[in-house]
Amino acid sequence: MPDFPVRKIALHIEQVMHEGGPAPATPRLRGAAMAIVANPFAGSYHADLQPAMEDLKPLGLTLTDHLIAALGGKAGIDGYGKGAIVGENGEAEHGALWHVPGGYSMRERLGESRAIVPSAMKVGGMGTTIDIPVGHINAAYVRSHFDAMTVSVPDGPRANEILFILVMAKGPRVHSRMGGLESWQVKGEDGLR
């Protein structure tokens, strides 16, 4: 049973007031919850990684709860994404351990959410940035919610660590005007429309 002791949890919240045009009636909120953990697989190859996803589920729920609270509650959260940066002694596949615990934790806490949780991962050193893709929680084709949030932690991940990240948003991009399926048109039946 792998152990992923947490060294640090960080939260980053943004209020987007405008993008050069008129201010929206309500600022857009988006935030990231991040955890730097020890990587028990760093430094050597391990053929069977999947069981470790189960060990990360409590961390997924903890980060989800922190992020929902920081965004003022789950009401209005309509975008999400996840990702990981693996320290230099690990491999990108160690970041893929976050797919189930990160995605399903947000879905469990948010309730109705059928769309795939967009994801990104990479290997990098301390202070590496990553763009976490964001999409609508119920319909992948809602263009107004296609976005990314750039995140990093200055002192991580260290070589034998992983930085796990969850991102959520309230509202579309400010001044979205690219057409397509609008959030009020979402049926939420298949995760696409």
C-alpha cells in the first residue's frame, strides 16, 4: 500500500472582473487546490500503479472540500479540471494516478456532473507551471467554458514529489462570445450536450 504523505496544501483563488470590456454583473471565480505529496514510486519503475489510485481518494476529497469552501460553496460551480506535475525522479504516469481520485472526488461532491474532467500532466522541477484545462461540468461542447488556469507552487514539486491539482470555476469566460452550445441549453444527458 503506497503512502503519499502531504507536505503542503495550497489554494489559489481568482476573481476575474473583466477582460478589457465591460464588467460582468458578477465576477467570474476560479480556483485551484493543490497538494504536494511524496512520490512513493520515484526513482524506479513499477509495473502496477493502478491500486495506488485508491490510496489517493481521501486526498481528492480533501482538496475538493477545500476548493468548494474557498469558492463560497458548490452553488454556481459549473467548470472543472485537474492535473499533476511529477518531480524529476518520477514519470508522467505517476501523475495519471490522479485521474480517478481527482475527477471522481469533484463529481461526488458537486453532484450532477456528467462531462469528462479535462486533465493535464507533466514532469518538471520546482516552480514549474502547468495549464490546467477547464470544461463545463455537464457538457463538453459548451464553448464558453473552454479555459485553462495556470498554476504552480514555488517550492515544488521536489524531485521525489508530485503536485496534484484540482481546478473549479463559477461561470463562463468573461466576455465569451464564440457561439455554440450555451450553458442554459445543456441537457446533461451524455456529458457532451
